[in-house]
Amino acid sequence: MPRLLMINSSGRHTRSVTRSLTRQFAERWLAAHPAGELTERDVTLQPPTVVNEAWIASAFAPPQDRSPVAQAVLSESELLLTEIEEADALVLGVPMYNFGLPSQLKAYFDQIIRVNRSFGFDPQAPNPYQPLLTDKPVTIIVSVGDGDLLPGGPLSQLNFLEPHLTTMLNFIGLNSIEFVRVGYEEFQDGRLKRALKSAEQAIAQRAAA
Ligand SMILES: Cc1cc2nc3c(=O)[nH]c(=O)nc-3n(C[C@H](O)[C@H](O)[C@H](O)COP(=O)(O)O)c2cc1C
């Protein structure tokens, strides 16, 4: 049974561009995959735990040396990674906050980027880092207040969101990424209307693929 994992990270639950578009994506994806199932992960309603001393010690300990307590510390990371592994496709809703990603989504990535679980590390190897997850389609729906920050725009050098997301996903093996972008949410003018229209078209195509 095909499965879509939908990850939302906007701080708002009303008026959110990204939440409305991830929902549209999920509806279209389910229409195109009638036997499909949806897993929803909301990192704002349920913020992932920030990594701490115990998490780091457990993550870097060899699995056979992990105490039951150390295993319990990693259970959240394990659950989030299993959700990704069980999915056939991912859709992420990501607002730009202060030129980067929302902190609750960064906490999510800190939980899922884990040595010997989602990436391998061998300091002796010519390429010390090996991604360990299987690639699958990842659609990232981004909304920004000022569309000049989007690729090709006059402020695009200040967009740390997209390179950061791409780097983290590629690092663990998720390479088939497509961005759907909405600009000018804070300007509320014709540019926003046009951006929403083209985002909806891109979503319809990508969700049915
Ligand atoms: C805390 C915060 C920080 C923001 N930082 C930026 C920013 O750096 N650049 C920008 O263009 N818009 C910024 N915005 C605007 C959001 O990116 C924009 O409103 C977007 O549509 C939010 O996504 P949402 O509609 O899904 O909630 C910020 C909004 C908030 C709430």
C-alpha cells in the first residue's frame, strides 16, 4: 500500500500557505493513489525533542552497548526515521523564518540525521560520509514573505533555507527533491495570487506523478 508522509512546520494553523498547500498535495496524491495512506507529522503541534547530552551519548554508542535507557532516548528518532522509511513519498510544508527553517523543523532534522542509522561515517574512507536511506520523491512547499528571496530573485543570496534543506536531505540519501515555491505572502498582492496559482498547478502534476 503506497504511503505519503506529510510533514508540516508552520507556526500558524490558520492562514498558513504551506499547510493549505500540503493539504492540497495530500488530497491530490490520495486521489491518484486510491489505496494509499497518509501519515501526518506536525512538528509544531508535537515539537521534536532538542538533542541533548543523553541523546548524543546514545547515538554515538555502538547499538550493542546501548542500555535500555539509552535505547529509550533514541526511540523518538527511531519513530521519525521509521515514518520516512515506510513512506513512498514525502511532502514538507516549510515557511521561511529569519532566512532559514523554523526551529521546530531543525529539531526534527537533528533527530533524523543520525550516525550509523541515516548516514554512515568512516574517517578512513575517501568519502567519509555515506547516505543510508533509500531515495524517494520529496516535494518541499516553501512560502516566504518576500518573493525576492526565492532563487533568481535579487535577495536570493539571503535564502539559506533551500540550500540547508537540500544539503540535509541529500546527506541521508533523499535526492529526488522538488521545490514548490510561493513568494510575497507578506505583500498580499497580485504576485502572491500568481505564485499560488502556479504552486497549485505544480502540486497537481507532482502529486499525480
Ligand atoms: C517568525 C517569522 C519569521 C519570518 N521570517 C521571514 C524571512 O526571513 N523572510 C521572509 O521573506 N519572510 C519571513 N517570514 C514570513 C513567512 O515566511 C511567510 O509569512 C510564510 O507564508 C509563512 O508560512 P505559512 O503561511 O505556512 O505560515 C517570517 C514569518 C515569521 C512568523
